[in-house]
Amino acid sequence: MGYRAVRALAGGAVLLGASGLLGGCGLLGGNTDEVCAGAKAAFQQYMTQVKTVSANDPAQWKKSTEQLAARVEGLSRTAEDEDLKKALKSEADYLRAAANALGTGDAAQLDSVIAATPDRIGGACD
């Protein structure tokens, strides 16, 4: 992994901030607002955490990404809205797959996941 991955994550943070995921939460009723706020907090904490990790420490990147996947999956289990539940579960699966690749130093999959997250989760939170 290298500087490119760190730059991609920073770009992903900007995309997340511009999306519905980190903007206003959903208007779907139920517990959507709380679950979307939880997702927002999880991704913000992840971005803060990985900023402190060396780009050359794939094990730590993998661990942080696996932790994010677990938090997102936990949120999926609490979501009352089926579309949001499905979006969060899928996101957790994508994050786990990216974490496995990160363990070998390959950040390409994480780049793709982070770039697509605003559409996948943000769309479900709108």
C-alpha cells in the first residue's frame, strides 16, 4: 500500500461528507435517523483512525477496516427499514472483502468501496 491509498481514502472522506450519508439522515421513519447517524459516526471514526496508520502497515489497515465492517453490520441488524438494512449489510460485506485485500497491501478494492459508499448508503439514508 502507499501514498495512493491514503490519498484515495482522503478523497473518499470528501465524497462521504458530500453525500447523504454524512449529510442529513433519512426521512423514512422508524429508526432510520439513528441508524444513519450511527453509520456516519462509524465512517468518520474510521477516517480519523486510518489517518494515523502508516501507509506501509497493511495489518493495521486490515484490522481497522474489519472493525468498520463489524460496526456497519451491527447497524444493519438494528435497521428497521429493509432497504437500509440491505445497504448496510452489503457495505459490510464489501468492507470485509477489501480488508482481506488490505492484508496483502492491496488498497485498490478499498478505494472502490470508499468511492461507492456515498451512493450505496447515502441513497438508503435519503
